[in-house]
Amino acid sequence: MKKFLLALTAAVAMTGTASAADLAARPYVKAPAPTPVANWTGFYIFGGGGGGLSNADQHVQDTLTGTPLTIDQRQGGSGWFGTVGLGYDWQFNTTWVAGVFADGQFGSIRATIQDPIAAGGLTGSQKLEDSWAAGIRLGWLVAPNVLSYVNGGYSGAHFGSTNFSNLAGVPAGIHLNGYNRNGWFVGGGVENSLNFFGITSPGWFMKTEYRSAFYNAKTSNELFDGTNVAVGRDIRANSWNQTISTSLVYRFNWTGPVVAKY
């Protein structure tokens, strides 16, 4: 019996020693690093270009009475443009960014205009020559260097004059004066640091944006013949323009991702 108790005591002692040794041998595990964040608050400028589509619901009406002479017809077109702008962003709640911005666009987005009731039919091309926009945007940081956002605001545009030809392509000697329109826009896009592509370029970003602008219906100036005498017809139309652009952005305050404190 004494031998059995001695053997049991020795086994317990050896087990305890082995367990203590195991505990002492466990490697040290470092606490996980905090999530890196970046500071998006500050001013920025940008410039770029892209392409666009133009759609318009239009009809011909009598100049004196305003009576529609045709039903609404949708006409379209396409083209290119350049853009420049500036803005200011505020970062809040770590991953949210809100801002204000303004930009201008210039280029050649063309759309078709028709007067089907004229003798032989008339058709012409009208160019969206320039436009401006001012608005706000709200975004969420998908990553410290990548912002996904939506935006919206006011917009204005200038449409150039149109020279008409008949369906055979012969100049008709009738033109439509240029005019301005006002409206609003909505859109969205993604902005990311160029470091995202492995390029060392502090402060430099790239953004790709879709925008849809709606301009109020407007009765254009009268159709004129070659002697500048009104032919008695106007064209009333709205305008819907869709654009996709890519711009190079420079942020003046950018310092890159920093390690957040505990």
C-alpha cells in the first residue's frame, strides 16, 4: 500500500511539472494591429475627360400661339468632353466622407434636331458646348485609399446654334439660335489613390464618375431663314445628358494612411 501511494504521488508530481513546462513553452502572441486609416479632409483639384450621350424629347410649335404642330419625338446623339473642377471634403466617423464641389465641362456632345413639317423635312445637329455643375457628395471608404461616393446638385448648359439641311443633305438656309438651360444632376463614382496601383505618388488620385443631368424644357429661339426673317415655328425640348469621365485628382493635404491609436 505504501508503495502504491508513493507511485501515485510521483506520477502526480511529474504531470504537474510537465504541464508547467508546456505553459512556459507557449509562444508570445502579439496583439493585432489597429486598422490603418487616412485623412481625406481638405481641398482638392481635378481635371480629365470622357464621353457622353444626349437625349431630348422635342416638338415643333407655332410661334404666335404656342400650339404644338407635331407630337414629342425623342432624338439622341453622343460625343466627348473635358472637365476641370475643385472641391473640399470632410471625413467623419472614420469611414465616411462628405464634401462640396464645382466643375465645368467643355467639348462636343451633339444631338439631332428635326422639323418634320417643313417642306422636304429639316434636320440639324446641335452641340452641347459647355456646362457647369455645383453640388455635394457623400462617400464611404471601401479602403483607406479608396472612396465610393454618390453626388448631386445644380447644373447649367449652353447649346450652340444649329444649321438645318433637308433630308437630301442640301443646306436649307434656316437656322436655330443657341440658348442656355438650367437643371439638376445625380451621379456617383469611385476615387482611389494612385498608390493603389503600386505607384508612389503622395496626394495624387484618380476618379471615375457617372453623371446624369436633366435640363428643363425650353422653347428655343425661332427658326429663321437666310434673311433672318422668322418662319413662324419654334422647337420646344427638354434635354437629358449622361456622361462618364475619368479625372486626375490632387489633394493638397494628403499624408497617406496612418496607424490609428488605441
